[in-house]
Amino acid sequence: MKKLIPAGVLLILLFAAVYIAQWQLNKPEIIELYKLPEFHFTSQDGEPFSNNNFENKISVANFIFTNCPGICPVMSVKMANLYEEFSDEPGVQFISFSVDPERDSLQALIEYSERWGVNDHRWLFIRTEKEAIADLYENGFKLGGELPRGHSGAFVLIDQHGVTRGYYAFNDDERLADLRSDMAVLVDNL
């Protein structure tokens, strides 16, 4: 003899299915922009850093120089806030590329990282030669402006496949809220 499912259980299952379908339809989609090209740079610790370091991590990147009198300190405050906010997410990393390698030695980057409370490898400071960073900045990240002083104030979101997913102005609280939200969506898909 077959057992019938009670009508109440069927109704609950139907509501659950409708809720899940509605959630899937309203789930934010974060567009894929550009795959980052191959590059080979160095972290503040003297360790190699390449495009492969973006694999299996959600990353937020920006461009700074350590003796910047303008936007860099403010950007670094905002990045430090994100660094702390996502401290429990091992799949999230923060990358600050130096756009002034002539003055930003590895020692200068170490001191800069210490100034911002970096105590692990979740926030890296990266340097290379002037021509290489200019090429990655323009052709990889698709940013413009004369380096070092005219660099972008954008935070760039990069997914676990090394694909840029968005640009977020450091001085726009609404866009930074969007960044946090988009990071959470990508972390959920890791």
C-alpha cells in the first residue's frame, strides 16, 4: 500500500521551491571583465608574486606608492578596514601594487605594510620594474593616468580565476558597500 504525502507537507515543499527559485532569479550577477595577463613580480617579503597568485582566492587590488602625499594614505585606511573586516575569510587577499618602484624598495614596502597593521600574507605589497607595472596597470587592469602621481583610486575586485570583476572608487561609500557585497557573493562561490 502506498503512503500519501500529507497536503501540508506538499504545500511547504511548494513554498520552499518557489522561495529558492525566486532567490536564484534575484541573486546578484557580477560580470566578468578582463582576464589578467601573465606577469612575475615580487612581494615585500622578496617572494615571487604572479598572476597565478590570484588562483583560488578572491582578491582586492589597488595601486599605491609609499611616499604618496595624496590619495594613497586614505586608500590604505580603506584597504586596512577591508583587511580587518574579512580577517576570518582565508580565501580573501588584498594586493597593493607599488607604482613607484624607484623609491619603493622591498624595505620601504615592509615598513609601509607594518604601518597598516599587516601581520600575515593576506595583504601583500608588490613591486617590479617601472615598465612592467606600467604595462600591467594599463593593459592588464585597464587603468589610466600618469604613474606614479596620477594613478587610479580604484579598488579592483578579482575572482578566483584571475578575472577582474569590478572597479570601486575608494572615496565613494556606496561603491565600497557594493565591493563588500560583491566580495561576499564571490566568496560564497569559492
